Amino acid sequence: MQTIFVMIKCDLGKAYEVADALVETEQVSEVHSTSGQYDLLAKCYLEAGADIGHFVTETIQKLPGIKDTFTLIAFKAFG
């Protein structure tokens, strides 16, 4: 299992709609609203060996209302 975090910039006024669409995505476990450059942070679990770039570009970035993303790959969870 691979864990990634996707930071998401939304079109103005679309953060709640994007969040609702993200939580319906099978691989997305959590969605948080954030302050700063990005509007949302999505925690995603992908199968081992899954193509992260393909998941982000084909599943996340194609959702209506998403302007930009920034992806972080997690190596180890502590605690």
C-alpha cells in the first residue's frame, strides 16, 4: 500500500463541491480544508506498485473545479 497526499487548488467557490467529489473516490481516505496556497488536502491510499502519476492526472485532476495539484509521497507513518 502506498500513501500519498494531494494538495489541491480549487476554482473560486468550488472547494466544497471538489471535497464532496473527492470523498466519493475509492482511494481517498480523508479530505481536509486548509489555509494557505492550497484549499484542500486529500490523503490517498494506492495499491503497491500503482502508478501515482496516472492516478493523480486521471482521477484527481479531472474532477470539475480543480485548478492545480501538488503531490507528496509518504514513506513511513509514525505512531
